[in-house]
Amino acid sequence: MNRQSILIIGNVWVEPNSSAAGSRMLQLIELFLKQNYNITFASTSQKNSNALDLKSLGIEEVSIELNSANFDDFVLNLNPNIVVFDRFLTEEQFGWRVAENCPNTLRILDTEDLHFLRKVRHQQLKKGGEFTNKALLKSDDTKREIASILRCDLSLVISTYEMDLLKSVFKIDERILYYLPFLLDKINEHQIKNWNSFDKREHFVFIGNFLHKPNVDAVLTLKNQVWGKMRAYLPNVELHIYGAYVTQQIQQLHNPKEGFVIKGFAKNSKEVIQNSKVLLAPLRFGAGIKGKLTESMLCGTPSVTSTIGAEGMSKNNLWNGFVEDDYSNFALRASELYQNKTIWLKAQKNGIEIINSFYDKEKLSKPFINQIKLIQDNLENHRTQNFLGSLLQHKTLQATKYMSKWIEEKNK
């Protein structure tokens, strides 16, 4: 039997040490490798030193161009069984070309997180308005991303909150949605024994990619709203800020006298988090699952975050620390967690339970692969039931195709 081939079209190259999106993509790649799929990874972006060498994993790397007929020849020649679009933007750019050249190829959208949800929340926050479903429904970003979801045979949704939103507010047929959170190894006794103990840890930590606006906002919130209140409780403790692509705006916040220390890129994020006592993440907007928060659980490091931070990540208000939106309470809870070993150990235990109950890759992988096979075996029928999707595919194919051809001619 021939090996199935998968083409992954990435918005950017895979950077698992820079962002949660990079980690997520690596998890999917590892899952496909385990299933013995032949993988090709293609992207229009420039590769930098943070990018993973996919060739070392036996994956072919291909640079592709926007608005170019070269992609048509490439995809026709490759003729993959499955194409995975990493974010809706790549589906917009290349989905119609895949549909036209490889009509029998299964098209999967990995949403990463719902971009429109993050964007609309950010816009409402800047306006000082309240976030509502009405604001979501009016947004052009929403329309674009929902159209992309409808055009695909299957869309991977990372959080329970987003899954509910797509079904209840946008009335999207469950058959074209698949809930697939992070795929993580269970935490075992051996790992727990190797974690640094409460007494061997010190300081607070924040970590995040600064190309991602929610992280920039969270660090400004820590500096302007939270840290002064926390210093009143813990005058000798520091907050260490780590992350890829530190901006000038973030670097200017560096103030060792106040214990607010900008550390920059962490080569080993796990080591950094495991040496810290508590992770802080007062996120005011965002979407999806927050990689910094699952990573803190994997390192046995309790956290204090916001409602947005913890959203869709566990059930029954179970958290490895505290969820607080009021900054005075946030500072108080973080200080309690830092000083009280009993509360800290209970929070750590909750983190273990969350990872092992909700993110166990062994439990999540098989049903997902089965779903892919089921759709592949009944692809024509599956598409017939998604009439809106085929309508959008037809309309978009026409509009995008001629726009792209026009750009192509102009570029010549």
C-alpha cells in the first residue's frame, strides 16, 4: 500500500521555541510522522534562525510564491492525499488552487486559534467597548475566516470555547469541525520527582512571542497595573520577562531596581519556567489555548491568569493557580501563591490533572486519524452535505482566481 502524502502550507516556518502556534504545528507533524505519512512543508515566508530544520525529520521543505502559476505545477505534480492549511490566510491564498488542481485532495484547516475572535476583542478593548457577539458578526475578519472554515472539508478547533462559538453563534455544521487541542505527553511520576521543589524556585516569570499583540499588552499591564501592587507584598522578588522578538517598547520597560527584568529570547523555555515559582499572564484579549499556560503546567509551575487566559482550557473552574481579572486581586493571589506552599502544591496538582485529562496525545490522536480516514472514504458525500462550502468554493474560486491571475500578469 502506498504511503499517504500530506502537504502542509505554513503561513510561517515552524518555530516551536518562539510561539504556541509553532509548538502546535510540530505536534501535528509528529502525529502525521507517527502514522507514516509522507510530509512536504511549504511556505511563502523567509526562514530565520529560530525555524526548525524539518529536513532532519525527513520532511521536504519547499519555498512557494504568492500569485504564481508555479504553485499549480508544484501541487499537481505532488498530488497530495491531504493538504493542511496553517491558518485561514494560507487557505485564502492557496485553497482555490488546491481545489482546482487536486479536486480529490482532503482539505484541512488548522485554525490555530480563531483570529477574528482575537482581533475583535482587541478592537473592542481599544474602543473601550464591551465584547459582544454582535461585534463579532459585523467584522470583515470574521466573515473571511468563517468562509475559509466552510470551504474546507475539516477545520481543527483548538478550544472548547471556540468550538461552542462556531456551533452556537455561526451555526456551523459539526461534521466539518473537529475539536483538537494541544497534543501533549501525560505527566508521570518520574517527571514530577524531577521538578524543582517549592523551596528551590524563585521569582515570577512571563513568557511570550512579542510579535503577538496580546503578549505585548499583557507585559504593559504587568508593568503599569500589577507589579507595583505586588512589590508592596514582596519587595525583594523579581519578575523575569522572556520571549522571542522583543520590541523596543518592551525593552524600555527593563528596570532591575524595581525587579522588572527583560530577559529576551529563552533558548529553553521549559528550564526558565521550571526555575520560576509562579507564572503570570494577565491577558486582556486573545483566543485559543495559551501555550505559556499549558507549558507552566508541564513544568509544575502554578500560574495566575485572566478569564481570557484560562478560557476553553479546562472544565469546572479547575486551574493550576488563580484566575483573576481585577488587578488588586491578581496581585494578592499571585503573592499568596508565591508564599504559601500548601496553596502552591494544590495548584501544581491541578495542573497535572488538567494536562492528563484534556491534552493526552495518546487519547486524542487515534480518533482524529480515524476521522480523517472516514472523511477520505466518503469525500464526495461529505462535500455534498456541506452545500454552503461548495457554494463559497465556487464563488471564491472565481473571484480569487481572476484577481490572482491579474496580479500574476501585472508582476510579469
